[in-house]
Amino acid sequence: MSTLSRAEKKQHTRERILLATLSLITEGRSLDSLGLREVARAADLAPTSLYNHFPDMEALGLALVEQACTRLRERMREGRQALIKGQATTAIRSMIERFIRYLDDHQIEFRLLVRQRLGPSPVYQKRIHRALQLLVEELADDVRQVVATRVQVPVNVEAEAEAAVAIMFGFGILALDMSPDTRALQLPRLEVQLQMVFLGGRAMAAGMRLDS
């Protein structure tokens, strides 16, 4: 029978703490309303053991926020190069599917991001804002590569990417309280909204305006 190394035990305990915190969040709590002793009880650990991993609740909360942000970005980066070389409509549909899979697999973490983005802690807000900005920058880079080969006019890819991420994040907030069937019915609308963003960006780059 194999035994865990000290480093493995430490990692196992850390994951146990993070899972216990997420379980409390599932009950409707926010990071700002939790304390380390409460988390220790939920993880069935002595408070001193928890302090060995996180000096305070903010450090624990930041670890959870970091984990959620990293997973979201990793999911949205999947297959980027293949999508860049494919059809635009296929790329948009794939981007939506990846985002929905993230919501399905990590709904509690996304709910955490939503709550803390609007919560009172500037530390959490700053980290989440940075993650969203990185998503925008990565999507803008993808769009830039597509535009370089297919579009003859200069497109504001940063504005397009920012609008697309905002739309998807907003949809994610609404989707948290949707049934799977209702969510599926809303996906074509989301796809149309994203198509409008990218088509609109190209139309504006070509000189089209609402008043013209």
C-alpha cells in the first residue's frame, strides 16, 4: 500500500479546504461572510491545520478566485489555433460550447466569480477584472489573426473582444438560474448576439454608421 508524501498530503489538505469552502458557497454564502474557523469545521480540520495553509480568509478566498479564473481561461483557450483557421461561425459556436461546458463543470466557481466581482473586496475584484481582461486580450489576438488574412479594413479587435466577453459573461450570470432545457433554447440567441458584434465591427471599420 503506497503512502502519500508530505507534499502530497499538504496538497490533499489544501484541496479539501477549497472544496469545503465551495460547499459553503453552494449554500448561498459569500467569501466575505465566511471565517476560517467555519471553513475548518466544514473541512473537518482543526483550525491550526487550516492556518498552516492560509493565514487569513482573504488568502483562502484569493486562492479560490485564482483557481476559478485559471480554469475559465484554460477552457476558453482550448483549440484556439484550430478555430482561428476555421470558419468564423464555427469558431463562435465552439467558443459558446466551451463556455457552456465550463459552466456545467464549474458552476459553483463561476457563481463565486459573479458574487465577488460585485462584492466589497477590492482584492477579489481586481483579480477577477484581470482575468476578464486577459480573456479579452486573448480573444482579441485570435480575432486579429483572422482579420489579418480575411478582412481588408482595420478593425477595432479589442472593442469586439471586449463586447463578446461581456455578452458571454452576462449570459453566464443568467444561465446560472436556468434549467438545462431553457439554457439550450437561449444558445442560438447568444450566437446571433456574438455574430452581431463581429459583423458590426467590420461594418463600422468599413465606414458604416447608424445615421448613414
